[in-house]
Amino acid sequence: MAELDDVPVTLIDGRETTFGEWAGKVRLVVNVASRCGLTPQYGALEELHKRYADRGFTVLGFPSNQFLQEFGGDDKIAEYCSMTWGVTFPMSGKVKVNGRGRHPLYAELTQVSDDNGAAGRVRWNFEKFLVLPDGAVHRFRATTVPDAPEIVTLIEGALPR
């Protein structure tokens, strides 16, 4: 797997950075969508972000319309997430997570297998990749809620006390 911290990221406000901006933190990368049955997961993502941010954790949202459930423009996505869910965690501009033109971060992360040994394409909105400071990546499918015990245990185990 290539060095994830070198992967470029364009934030939803247009600022250019790299995934390395959050190096050394526990990072939960999630492909999000505003008009999906799983959209209420934004609430749990924000709660996790608030609960652990001061200990070195961040959620990173990557809006995607690959499943035809995201708004057209980054401004509308940002407004919706802020006004509806109170999102304060970093969000990228809209990206592709599968196929041609997919974001380079997803080209790397999708090589990781889930608990059933399945790697490859993102299957739905709100798939989660937990990237630990040591470089280990854990993959959770869309229906695993952000505050599921298996995710929280990994987060807490990787954060300083």
C-alpha cells in the first residue's frame, strides 16, 4: 500500500492538503451521502468526533454521489451537513470512491479486506476505514454503525489515555 499520508485531499471549502495533515491521529474515513437511508449515521460520526477529538481522533467525511444520493455541489453538501447534523469534522470535496477517476485515497483503502475477507470496491454509502497511527487499516461496511463496539474498542485502544 502506498504512503497514505502523501495522498492529496481537497477539502470541501477548496483548500488543498494531504491525508498527512491528520498524521499521528486515529482517522475514521467515511464516504458520506446526504440523501441515503444511512445518512443519520452523521449524528454518530459527529458524536465520536467530539468525544475523542482532543485525544487525537478525527472523522474525515468524503462525500460521494456514486450511489446517486448526494447533492450536486460542495456548498450545498457543506450547508446540509452543518445545518442538519452539526458536522464539525473535516470533509473533502465530492469524490468518486469506485472505478475510473476514484480518489487516490480510496484506491489504496479499498485494498483492505473487511472482517469477512472481502476487499475491493466500496459497496454503499457510509463504508468506514479506521486508519490507526501505526498504519493499520480496519474496514467496516456501511451497516456497521460508527459507534459500534468493534470500532470504539479500536479507537480507544489506539488513543493515548
